[in-house]
Amino acid sequence: MKKNILVIMFILSLVMVVSWSGRSDAANTRFYTIGTGGVTGVYYPTGGAISRIVNAKKNDYNMRLTVESTGGSVYNINAIMAGDLDFGIVQSDRQFQAIRGLAEWKDNGAQKDLRAVFSIHPESVTLLAGTDTGIKSIRDLKGKHVNIGNPGSGQRQNSIDALTSAGINYKVDLKAEGLKAAEAPGVLLDGRIDAFFYTVGHPSGAFKEATAGTRKVSFIPIVLPDSFYLNFPYYARSVVPMSFYPNAVNDKDIPTFGVKATFVTHSRIPDEDVYHVVKEIFENFEDFKKLHPAYSVLTKESMLTGLSAPLHPGATKYFNEAGLLK
């Protein structure tokens, strides 16, 4: 009997040690949240792809990433600055404006603690309209009911920039809506708006939804003068591939302009943890590219372009080791 009691006590002590060890590991784990965008865009799955790859090493690094759907670029930057998010996916133009204290940050000044980590996929400012509206160019939007994007999103300013360059004052020349990207396809198909803008990587779930309904729709070209690109150096010409949207009435790729999605953080995030994030993405690069069709054009070198905020030291350390910084 005494022997059995000793065995039981030994087993119980082992259980306690294992249990305490588990609690200790959990207590040492650092949790970070990635701000993304709407669930129909590319930001949300991009955040999921980054977290999935990095979390495969969560026990080695004692860190875990989670993903949050948010209002988009402006929200993500402000939340990172406030400490409500740790990482975020933001448009390259919004990164440019935040670090310089422009646009939404004009009153609060330059967001000096914003740090770039890497850039990701290209994003096109995309305009879709019902064919029954007679809209064939951006200038035809005058007098129409158009969703330009929700406040706090990068796409809203992209829409305003494009409209302004085309000689359209969104406040007086059209009926502007501020719907989230996920809401716009259904509202267009219901006939409650004539067109909507969305800045996104392609293929996009929102545009697949919008082109799959009973209302015939077409992608509208956005052709802007050279002066536009001189005034806004973070924009570049791009195209929307029609191969992704066979149900649209267009028969060839549509010219437009765009930005890049970028991954950012705050200077307070430890160098070691940012280093681990970058290392896992770049050393699992081919696996990362397979996680979404929008990543198919990526190269490691291209993921260091479109960054205007200072690189986080953790990112710099990896890029130096990998010979990616010239």
C-alpha cells in the first residue's frame, strides 16, 4: 500500500511540474495583433497568411500573431500608434502620408514612431459600374450615385484623388456614399448605387461577387495625365486583369493606377520579434506566394519597395543578413 501511495505521489508531482511548465510557457508568450481590412479584400487573408506562417514557430519564438478585421489603412495606422494594434497592413500612400504628417495626419503631425516592415502585393484603384448607367469613363460619374469608400480606409482618398484629377468635386458633383468595401457589391447589384471604387489586389472576392449577379456590370478605365503621377509619387499605373472576372462585360484588361499593400508596425515592438516575423515570411517565400493569387507577382526584392517610413531595426537586421539591402 505504501509503495502504491509513493507511486501515486510521484505521478501527481510530475503532473504538477508539467502543468506549471505549461503555464510558465503561456505566461512568457507575447501576443501580437495584425490589423487588416474587410473580409472580402486581400488584407484579411494576407494577415492570416502572415500569422499562419509565423505561428508555425510560436513555440520556438514564444510569440503568437492574431488577425483582426478593421476599417483599413488609416484605422490601422492610428490603432498602431495608440497601442491598440501591433502590426497592420496599409496602403503605401497612407504610409507616405502618415510619416510626413499629411492628409488625415495633418493636424496631429508626422507619425514618427511608424516603422515599415516589408511591402506585399500591388493594389489597383478599381472602378465598377452597372452597364445600364451609361458610365464609360471616370468623367461620366458626374451626377451619379457612387461609393467612394468608408472613412478611415485608404481607398476613400484614392477615389477622391482620381475624381479631383478628372475635374470632379465629390462633395457637389456626385452623390457620394461611404460604404465599406464588403457592402458595396450587394448595394450595386440591388441598384442602389451606380458604381463603386475599391482599391484592392486582384482577384478580389468583392469583385467576384459584384460580377456574378443578374445586373450587368463593367470595369471602368481610369486614365489620368502624367501630372497626376508627378503630384502623387506613391501612385503608379496598373491594370485590372479581366481573366479573373469572366462575368464582367469587358473583353480586355482595364488600365488604372494603384499603390502597394505594406506591412507596418511601431518602434516599440522588440527588434527580435520583428526579425522573426520577417525571417519566417522570407524563408518560406514560395509557400507564402501560394497562399493568394495576388502574391504571384512578388519577388523578395519587390517586397522592399514602396516603403517610406523608416525600416524597423528587426527588419533591417534580416534584410542585411539576406543581402537584400543594397
